[in-house]
Amino acid sequence: MSGGYVEVFALEGIPEVRPGDDLPALLVAALRRAADALPLREDDVLVVTQKVVSKAEGAIVDLTTIEPRPEAVEFARRWDRDPRQLEVVLRQARRVVRWQNGVLITETPHGFICANGGVDASNVGPASGSIVTLLPVDPDASADLIRAAVRAAFGVDVPVIVSDSFGRPWRWGIMDVAIGVSGMQPLDDLRGTPDADGRVMKSTVRATADEIATAAELAFGKTAGRPAALVRGAQPTRGEGRIADVLMPREFDLFP
């Protein structure tokens, strides 16, 4: 970043998103209303929450149709969880990483390691309590569609990040990370370049897309109904990166 500052513009007025809605069109309309953010610039990044992407794409499960397995029922009884949601998580999982102390951590089909496999019962709309959202099947492709719509509408190729809230090992609290990208590299590899003192860095790789996602989340809020924001000034490395680029191979896992 050359300017020494970053601005974040939360997009207002996006209605409750439902399956089949044209989310790229809704985001373009919200950008047109964001007078303070226009005209769009080459150093902008549009961040969109996973929840509205999943809703628009119909990545939703009706819990009333779910019959949980006995293990899910017992775990839910012990830890005050919804056994139907646990069952959905288990059905979606590539593998179960941990299942204890009230927490179910799985690997998703995308390769993400996260609590509840990204299956979420919060901020799901009027049917709250009876439905959960899943992660988008292909978050990179979802970001590609949004990016194409914004480029067609404004003539500026704005990178897009699809974000979600993840917990972090050994620290309390959640923060947003990128689960899909389009038009940018999600990592900024600084290995082999000198630091401010001239010392060559050997291990520094910045999680740029995650940093931008978290900056946007500060403007979203968790309860304000603002599912998208424009981050200006971060200046990520442009390119056709994919979210798989950030996933660490299992042979590098120090805590299997």
C-alpha cells in the first residue's frame, strides 16, 4: 500500500437475500447508491459475506427434514447443541478433525478447517431456527460472477472476496477470512525481499485476502444487515488467484 491508509465503505440498502435472487445485480445497485465510494477505483476490493452468497445460490438446508444420527443426538444433549445442525455438519464433512468440549471441527469439501464446517444458523432470515446455510459450492466462481457484473456496470475491474467468520487456534474470538477470491492473489509472498533494515525475509507471507476481509468486517458488523463493503487502498497483488492457494498441505501440519 502506497498511500498509508485504507478506507472501508459499507454498502447499505441490500435487501434480505433469498434463493434465486440476482446477488450481483443487488450489489451493483448498492454500489450505485454509495455516493461516497464512487467512482470506483483500481485500488478497490469488494468484500461480500458468505451468508448472502449462500442464500442467493440456495445453499440452504431445512432442518425439519433432517434425522440426526445417535452420536449427534448424544453430543447435542450433552453440550446444548441442535442435533440436526450437527448432522448437517457431519454430512458435509470431508473429515472430522475434532469433536469434543461442545465443538465440532471438520474439514469441508473445499479444504477449509473450521468449526461446524461453515454450517451456520445465524443471520439466516425469517426462517431462523429451522434452516441453516452451507458454504457456497465454489466460492471462487461466486466471486468471479460478482466481479464480472461490477466490471460490466462500472467499467472498472474490481477484485472480489467472499468472506466468512472463522475462529482461530489458541485465541478467543472470531474474525473474517477469505473463502473465495477473484481478480487478486490471496497471498503476498515477501520471501526473498529485504525488510526495512535490509534483512532478507525468509518466511514472511502476508495473508492479504484475509486481512482485507477482516477490515471489511469491521464495517459490516454482525447484526447491522450490511453484507458487503468496499475496501479502498489495500492494493493487493492483482492476478487470477484462487482460494486453494492459501490452504496449507497436511504434510505441513505441526498439530495433526
